[in-house]
Amino acid sequence: MKFDHIGIFVSSMAIGRKYLESMLHVTEWTEPVDDPIQKVSVQFGKDQSGIQYELVAPCGENNPVEPLLAQSKNILNHVAYRVDNIDAEIERLRGERCILVSGPSPAKAFNNNKIAFLYTPLRFVIELIENGKHA
């Protein structure tokens, strides 16, 4: 597994960018991507040390973002890693008592490579992004 990004749920991209730029000096923003499968809009930016952040905003009805924002839960939502074989990595993490909560499914932000989210015994979420076609 190779670290990719930290995902943060926001109500809007503009608000998320404003605060990450001023607080953490995040720059180098990508264009926002609307993903109808995941029902989210995402945008990536990097800070001065090269750490990549993903802003995740609601996009459409029944999205995974709004309920958590309303409850003020899991705002710092996930830590993401690139993997060569997503199915094998899911099985390995299930063996470590992680629970698959979403996926694997294609994600537009990653050139339709598969992603999956697992809830860990330490109560945080890991996102897996399968290597393959690069955006």
C-alpha cells in the first residue's frame, strides 16, 4: 500500500478550499470532478510538504456526505492508499477485522479505477484505490 491522500468532507468546495489554503497552505488544486456513481464532487490539493488532500462535497440525492456533515461525524473522513490488487487487499484487511463499507466500484476521479472503503478496528476509514489506468 502506498499513501495517496487524506479525505475531508465539506459542504462546498469553495469553503473547503478557502480554509485549507489559509490554514494549511494547500495549493495546486485540480479541477473538481462530479461522480454520479459515488454521488460526490471531489477536488485535490497539495500542501507545501506534498501531502495531498481530497475535498469531498455532496453531489445529488442520497449522497454519503450530507448525513455525516449533519451529525458532525467523520469530517476528516478517510486516509487513502493506492494498491495493485484491490480484491486481495480487501481480503487482507478483512483478515485484520476491517469491515468493507463500500465498493469496490469505479470512481470517476480515478479514471474509473476501482475504489473501496473499509472501517478499521481503530474506528477510522481506509480508502483503497486500485492502480491501473491513471487520470
